[in-house]
Amino acid sequence: MRRIMVLGAGYAGLHAVKQLVAQNPDAEIMLINKDVYHYDTARLHEVAVGRTDPSEISFNLREKINPGVTLVIDEVVRIDHDIRAVELRKNGLIFYDYLINALGGASSTPDVPGATGNVLPLITLDDAMRARSHVEQVLTDYRLSQNPYDLRVAVCGDGFSAVAFMAALMHEIPALAKKFDVPAKKMEVHCFASNPRPLYRFDPKLTEWIMEDLGGSGVIFHGSSRVTRIEPGTVFIGNQTFHANTIVWATGIRGSRVVPVSGYVQKFNRVIVNDDLSVVEADGGWPREFVIGDVSAVANPETGRVYPASAQLAIQQADCAVSNVLSLLHGGRTFRFVFKPYGTILPLGPHSGVAQLENSKGKYTRLKGAKVRLLISRMNKYFREAII
């Protein structure tokens, strides 16, 4: 029996598996993931600030995956496209007939000297738990040290995860101060970004609302400040230094570290794909392989820019990749991927947010405040139903 292998149990991988199961192909469906659980990446900031328990945003794959799917819990080391095999850390080589690579991303810290080991990324559930434990530890330390840097948080980055984390943290400061018996008024959150304002590529009205919200809650924003080096407890902006004993790194993601060792044509470890999500040809090309989710680089045909990673993009890519695999399985052709964005939604704490929604005519509706939280709840429900 032929084997359709899916790598990664994020939104892209799990939706692909769900769609494959629904189509009931005459093939084995195999899912390979490093961890036995799936987690909601859009809510990692809630765990990091201590507002949400990890169990609320994660589930065990063995309990949710269709029993007809072969589930392998192991780490992908590399992909050998020529012999159509994936090398795993524990299980060695496993062969496939068709491959959907949805391995996801990793933190982009390696470009900045000293960042690795001295910052707290927010890419995985383990990252969020480490950030949570670290914040709790430095607040505990403050009662003995009285070191003002224990009450400082430096956030490097100005994208979705950075903004969501800062907004959530500012909301939690009163509760954290009470729990750890530290002065809330002395706790500081600073944002360092190379751009003049957060999410500067998005609608100016949205960024204005975000700046108002973060500034009003007490975040101190340092725009046009490119981080050049990190040392323990110190952020360097050129020759200037800023001290904080909590440094959060939220500058975006790279694709999986498997990408460069597997011979893909890539940019920042994200695989360059054709318009049908197949792999750009290298040494004759690798048929029967599609790359989706955070590990893929899909360009907007109108702007030429790569679409930012998102759950809605991942789910739509999964639909296209599954259609193409099944078409090839039956001797057919592949189809071009067309992304239909629904808009931008960003939480600003547990009770507020901003949104830019696109209708079928290409017009935008902008929203802010408590009404956006209802949209976020509906969005989270939609994403959960897409993968379970």
C-alpha cells in the first residue's frame, strides 16, 4: 500500500491529516511529530504570562487522531528526497510515496550575537512555560535582591506575538505583583523594535490603536532600535545598553532547522514553493512532495512578498496540498494555491483587541475593543474544529 506521510502536527499538518481521513484514500496515512501533543500557537502568550494553564491550549495526539492514522512520535533529522525517505532521530529511515511537509518554525534568534541562551523565545509550548517560570523566579528574587532589573521586561520584536505578549503581561501585572509581593508601579515593560511602530506594514489605523493601547497600559516603546547584541541581562542597541533580567525574543520565526540540511531551495529556512505548493526544482525536482504552513514561503502574486505565517494560511494550504496529493495518487494534475485572507485579528489582553476584516469585494472593516474578543473566540473555535 502506498504511504502518504505528513510531517508536523501544527494547524497545517493536523488539518491535512483530517482532510486525508475524510477522503479515505487507498493509501496509508502517517503522521510524524516530535511531541505527543498539539498546542495552540496563537495563545502561547497567555501561558507565558501565567493567565492560562497549558492544558487549556493543548491536547494529546493519541487521544484525538483518527485510529486509522499511523502516528509516530519522533524527531525529523533530515529528508532524503531522492529515495523518498525521512530520517528520524530514534526510528531511522521511514519511506514515503507522497510527502506533506508541515514541520513548522523555530525562533529567529541566531542572527543576533549572544541571543541564543540569553533570551526567552515564544515559539513553542515549552518556550511559553520557560518564560512563565522565569518571570515568576525573578519576581521571587526581587524580594531579596531589590534589584530593579528584576522588575524589568525587555521585549525584542514588534510583530503579532510581541504585541500579544506585552498586552497580556500588562493586564497581568497587578495579579503578579500581588502574588509575589512586589511593587506593581515599579514593574516596567519595554519594547525594542527596528521599525518605527509595531506591525508597521499593516493598516496605519490598526497600528495607531495598538500604540494607544500599549502606551496607555504602560509599555515603553523604543522604535527604530535594532538589537545588535545580547548579553545576560543586557540588550545592546548599537553602543547603547539596556538592562533587564527578563528578555523576551519575539522577532518572528524561521522555518524548521531540517530545511537547510535537506537540500531545499530556501530563505530563512522557509522552503520556496511553486504555485501549487510543490517544491521548487533542485537537481531535477522532487515530485510528490508539498510544503505547507510556517515552513513554506508562499509569495503574494500581487506584491511579491511572502505571506506572513498564520493559522488561516496554514489551513488553506493544507486543503490545497491534500487535493494535489490525491490528484497525483490517481494520475491527475496539481492545482494552483490561491490564498483568500479573512483579515487580521490581534488580541490586546483578555478583554480587548483590534481587527481588520476583508469582505468579498475587497473592502475592509476595522474594529477595536471588547467586540474583537468575540471574534477571537469564534476564530479559535474554527481553528480547533479544523484540526480535530
